[in-house]
Amino acid sequence: MTESSARAAEAGVGPQEAEPRNREPQPAASPAPVEPGHAESEARPQAPQPDLLAAARKEAAEYKDKLLRTLAEMENLRRRTEREVTDVRLYGIASFARDILAVADNMDRALQALDHEIREKVDAGVKALLDGVELTERELHNVLEKHGVKKFEPKGEKFDPNRHQAMYEVADAAVPPGTVAQVVQAGYTIGERVLRPALVAVAKAPPQPTANEAAADQAAANDNAGAPAGDVS
């Protein structure tokens, strides 16, 4: 045993601790090198999975479809509301106008009861009264037209069951069958609707003569043609 080891034994220090204290410290281990691609891959966000991307696109398409449907429904609602407001403004007075037509009809009948000859024979006071009634009737029709109520008389028109009400038929060879030959009562419209149909008489073809009647007419025509002309004095 050497002297140094003996001293260490006496001091109670192990052989490793007895090593000289002036030994140089070992350099710290340097970190392991990092590959360049590995660091960039950790910094980048991971790309979404194909299933998630497809689901997101499908959901976006569904929301777009719902949006378009909602916009279409709102546009239809706006148009329907505008149409209803217009109908209420135009046709809201239909019941009142229909009642006023009775007044117009009575005034028209009163004026038609007096023809031109009778009016010429009446005195000035009665004539002034009739002129006032005519003026009132014209003003009444002007007010009705201002609110969309118009009078129509379909004489000579083709019969239309939507606008005319047939009262009876008349045989008239001057007009085609199914034509309005007479107007019993004028009709009225409000806007594009019929407020009151016109009461009319519809023309029909005159009855055809029977064979016996045709032969008798022909014989009479022949007799008239063959008869000698009378002496002219």
C-alpha cells in the first residue's frame, strides 16, 4: 500500500473519491442533430382527412340549398302580399259598388221612360229637372269609373257565359247564332272581374220552312210570275 492510499484509508474515503480533485471536467454532451424536414413537418398544420373534407362540403351545399329556398319563399311571399294588397284596394268596394248599381239602374230607367218627343213638350221646369237627373247619372258613372267600375253593353258581341246572362233567345237572321241581339240590362266590371253580368237576349237561327211550306211558296212565286200584267190606263 502506498502512502497516498494509506492516507485515504485512514480518512475513510474510497478509491474513486481519492482521485485527484484537479481533474478537468468533461464537456457536456451536445444535443442530437435534428433533420430539417422533420422540424418543418411539426410546424405545419396537418391536412384534413378526406372524409372530413367531404362532409364539410356536403354540409355547405345543404346550407346553400336552404338559403336559396328561403330566399325564393320570401320573394313569393312578397309578391303574394303585394297582390293581396292590390286586390283589397281594388275589390274592397265590390259590395258597396254592387249596391250603388241599383241606383244607377233606376236613374237610367227614369230617363228612358221619357223619349225625345215628350221632353220637347214639357215645360222649362220639368226639362231642367230632367237635365239635372242626366247630369247626376253622368257624375255617378264618372265616380264609379274613378274607382275601377265600368259599364259595358255587349250588343253584337259573341255570347260569353262569363260576362253575359242569357234571358231568352230571339230568331234573327241578321246576326250569326250565338250573338247578343239585345241588351236587357247593362253589365259592370270592376278591375278585371265581372261585378254584374249583362242580361241579354241571344240570337238564334230562324226556323227552316218545311217541305210543304217551301212547295207552297214556290207555287205562289210561279203564279205571280206567270200572271198577266194589268192594263195601265
